[in-house]
Amino acid sequence: MDIKSKVQHVNPLARARNVKEIAARTGNIYESLAIVSKRAKQLNMELKEELSRKLREFEETYETIEEVQENKEQIEISKFYERIPNPAVIALDEFMTHQLSYKYASDESKKD
């Protein structure tokens, strides 16, 4: 799923959340926040890679500064990524709406 469809319903503004609701998912607020934090880091890396890939299409080498021309499509892509909610906001929304699955590393080691 691309980032455009993933963030369509997410409110880009950070807002106060009920800490008890966040903690209820795991039974511990610190565990919940660790899960959200790891997902936010993943989203941040995905966004950076996606933006870099799209902007790489516009890369050109220029001899002088006068040769640099404004590219409206490149500007629109950059503006879109500036309007995307913060990865932490997206990750918390995924966590609270049960779209984020997670497992503990200790559970994997017990299976071995």
C-alpha cells in the first residue's frame, strides 16, 4: 500500500490522546509507545526512500546556476510530502485502530 492511500484518513494535526487507551492495547504504556516508536521509524524510512526515489527522476547536472529551472511537478511532489502527517501521528493512528500488528522478540526465542 502506498503512503497516499495510507494517510488519507489520518488527521495531520497532533492531538491529545487518552494514555489509558494507548496502554490498554499492551497493558503497559511504555510497551505501547515502544511499538509506536518502532513503527514511526519504519514509516519515516519509507517516506524518505519514496521521496528520494521520486525526486531522483528530476536530477540533472547543471553547469551554471542560470541553467537551473523551476520544475512545477517536483515542487508539487515536495509540497505533498510536507503536508503528510508526522510518522509518529500515522503510527499511533495505526496502533489505535488495530491496523498495526506486532510481536515480541522474547516470544520468537521461546519458539526456537
